[in-house]
Amino acid sequence: MSLDEPEFLRLLPIALAGRGYRLGPGSVETGEGRERITIRHADAPPLQVASLRLPRLRVTFEFQDCSRAHAAQFLEGFLTHYRRGGG
């Protein structure tokens, strides 16, 4: 993702759509019942395009006791809040 950790964390409550969550060092955990979703984040090298330098964050998702359909639905909703328009 082309953002830094403070921006990622600022948008997190909105992206989780009211789900409760726990923050850990470089991770976020959420879930309901037996379902667990762990989101890990770490700095990545910035993207350099000519004189433009964009921060980047490597983000991975781990789903436990989630169906593929539910995981896909969660990702679609979550990532919608991090999309950026250009132009």
C-alpha cells in the first residue's frame, strides 16, 4: 500500500466497519466467534518515480476459521477504504 503506518492506522477503524480490534506491534487482530483475521504491516522501501517519492507499507492478511467467500468479502470491503484516485 502506498501510505505510511500513521495513515494506515488512521483509516483502520473505518476500514474495519465497526468491528472490534486489537493492535499489537506491526499487527492488528479482529474477529467474531472462532473467526480470526490477523493483519500484519511493515515498512517497505518507498516507491520512487522521477522526483516523486511515495511511502509504502507491506500488508498481509491471515484468515483463521473463515470461509473463502467471507475472506473475499472482508478484503473487498477493507481495501475499499484504502483506494486512492488519481488524476
